Amino acid sequence: MKETNNNEQKQEGKPLLSVLREMEVGESHSFPAERGSYLKSACTTFGFEWGKIFTTATNRADRTISVTRVE
């Protein structure tokens, strides 16, 4: 796990759902752009099941997608 600026972390080797499940409010993580569709779907589906709310943002220059838990 490599920590970057503004409280974002890049996840390596940890399953995406585990990362989402363990996120605290205000925490952000970045994933490769190739995971974008699955990430957005997982945030919607599992966020509803778990009672959590996530937002996503894309960074075209770095080819990453960041997810932040907002509630």
C-alpha cells in the first residue's frame, strides 16, 4: 500500500471489496482505471447493502479512479 497526498492510498494485492468494506468516513483509495466499471458498481451495490455512501472520481492523466467514503 503506497500512501499519496491528501489522504489517498493506492491498494495493491488487497481485494477491492475488502478495501471498500474497511473504509472509514473521509478515507480515499485509488485503483487502476481498468477497475472503474466494477468499482462504481460495487460502490453502489455494496454501499447500499452495508449502509455506506461512496463517491468516485477519475484521473485521466494517471489512469486511476479514486473512491472516497462520505457516509
